[in-house]
Amino acid sequence: MLDSLSTRLQDVFKTLRGQSRLTEDAVDAALREIRLALLEADVNFRVVKAFIDRVRAKAIGDEVLRSLTPDQQVVRIVRDELLALFGEVTGGLTETARKPRVVLMLGLQGSGKTTTTAKLGRWLAQQGKHPLVVSTDVRRPAAIQQLSVLAKQVGVRVHDPEGEMDPVVRAAGALAMTTQLGFDTLIVDTAGRLHIDDELMAELDAIANAVDPTDRLYVADAMTGQDAIRSAGEFNARTGVTGVVLTKLDGDQRGGAALSVVGVVGVPIAFVGVGERPQDLEPFHADRLVSRMLGMGDVLTLIERAEAALDDDTREKLEKKTRLDDFTLEDFADQLKTLKKMGPLEQVLGMIPGLGAMKQAANAGAQVDEKQLTRVQAIISSMTLEERADHQLLNGSRRKRIARGSGTTVEDVNRLLKQFVEMRKMLKTMSAAGGGRKGQQRMMQMMRGK
């Protein structure tokens, strides 16, 4: 996600840190690199010009140039101005007192509206809401069936009157069903259309008049860059848009679409799609995206994904085992399964502060090896129950047997055991950190590498 832009920006800051004193010439040179990085990332050129002008005005002030940490000051200014590009946005759907809430999904054909409709229904259900979804895309073959299948997969009710192929009637019937059966949200999936197609735009207006939407979400494919943003702006001018959903953001190496939305369209980003799984739709948080872009990680999203992957019983069991120093290889294997549920390994690593170098290494060709997780699980599966419960039983002959059984080497087994022991120590330290000032001090020492 935004890997190319992130790498370029971090290289610029690394250059600034290597200078003993910051000058206007150094700032200008850095800003030229940032401008080029943003343009190559397909950010709208007007947005880039305004951004660079604001950063320069703040970066060449005496407070920055005479600071003992001028490079950090510049990073802070760039971070603040990147956040300003996204405007005042909290992500997700805005608060409304209307019942039921009606969300109209708009966009071009192929942008991911139907998939996003089902994902949004799942997200609302996770928030304790009771959504109903309906498809009004009567022109695309199997579109109605596609939404029905996806809605069933995520456990969301769908309105699909058999034989009814009038999009306005389908939408109006879904609204009536929403009211009658006590659903609090209706999500209307519409057909893909261009803003210049007067017939389809008239149909969209008729659907909107029938359901009176509280939200009009424009679904845009982030990988199409400025084309998607221009189209969203034209839709907003023609029919009104309350928020943008950027799909395939996980595959957008450049990032220009995300950075241009508010400046070009004039509406905030509401949600981002970060994968193909039903759970891979997240409310947009500008501060988290900017932090990851600048190599500072995204701990909050990492915690949220971990909480979603672990149920309450599992978390309580793990906490108890950690407290009693009873964390076994079986538990280690379970945690690896949890890690897989949190998303692609490279994406998860990008959320951890300080691992920017690892991300850049992956970009340079050293791919993060997700197969390593499978290899670890194979090694643990080749152990007996007694060995998994007590790793100290694993002498030389046992390690050779496990290596043969898992199709690995003794070195692989030794490496796994070393990682396991280190993880036990870390968990024990974290457990101690929750029990008083001494534990907190030990945790801080570990984080500093002392």
C-alpha cells in the first residue's frame, strides 16, 4: 500500500538527517524530491503545488532552521500537511438521527460496488447494526445473484423479489421491507454508469427519489488513480456525493488517488478496501495512513486486527498462560494462525513502527516469505504432544526426527526454537510490565534494546 511513495519520502528524510545543519538550499532540494515523488505517485498537480508551497513556507522559518533537530521539524511539517490534504475526517459513516439510514452506492462499472456493498453490510453488522442490502443493477448479468451470494457469505439479509426487474421498484420495496421488519440500515447497490449517460443518470435520480438516501458513497478503484478521482468529482457535481470508498488500496503502490480525493472531489474518504476478504473494508483514518507512509507504523490498526482475529476466550487464555509462564509451542502455532487472519504478512509488518527498512528491502526484491509461517507450522506439527508442551525435551536426536518429518533441516528447527524462546521472554516481560513500576521499567529497557 503506497509503497513507492513511502519509500521515496523516507529516502528524502534520511538525506536531511545526514546533514549537520539545515539550510534553505537543503530544504529546497528536499522539496524538489518530494514534489517529484508526489507527481510520480499520480497526485493531482494542483494538489502537489499547493502542498509544496505550504510546506516550504513553514520549513524555511527560523524556528526550523535554527532548531537542534531540524530534520524532525521538517518531518512534522510534512506529516501535518499530508493530514491537511485529507481534511477533517473521522472515517466511516457520519452520524445521523434518521431511521432507517439509506446508503446509495455509486460508481463506474467494475469499481467494486457490489463487493463493497456486502463488505459494508458486514462492517455495519459488526458495529451492532441490522443492515439490509438490495441490488438495482438489472442490466449486468448475474449482478443481483452476485450480491445475494456475497450477502449470504457475510450473514447479511438481502431483498430480492423474484422476477422484479424495475430498479426503482426494487429499491422502494427494499425500503418498505426495512421499515416493516425493523432493519436500521438499507444499502442500495446501483448499476455502474458514467456521469454523461443521461438515461442511466435519470434512473439513478429516480432511485434516489424513491429511497431518499442519507449517504451517497462513490466507490472508486484506487489503482486507476486520477481517472477514478476525476470521475468521482464529476459525479459529485452532477448528483452529489457524501463520501468516497477507495477499493484496492492494498494494491495501489503509488497513492495519488488517496491524496487527491479531498482536493479534487471536495468530499472525504469514508472507507478503504485493503484486500479481497469480507473483513478487508476499514473506516478511513488519515493519521494512520500518513504514519505508515512516513515509516512510523500503524499500531492502532494492528491492535484492531489482532482483537478481531482473537475471541475473548482465546485472549483470556493467552493472558493467563503468559502470566503463569506456561506458553507452549502449541500456543505458538495458534498465534501464527492468528497472524495469518490479520492479513498479508508484508501488510502487517508495515504497521509495526521501525520496520520501514524491512519494507524497503521487500520492495528491493527481498520478498517477505509468508511460506515461512507454513514451514514453522509443519515443524511444530511433526512434534509429539509432549514435545510441544515442553520444548526442553527437544534434544539433538529429536530435532533430527522433526526435521525429517517436516521436510526441513535441523537448522530450521533450531531457528524456530530460538524464536520461540525469545517470544516467551518477550511475553513474560510484557506480563510483568502490567504489574507495577518495575515491570514498566523492564519493558522500556527491552524496547530500548538494553
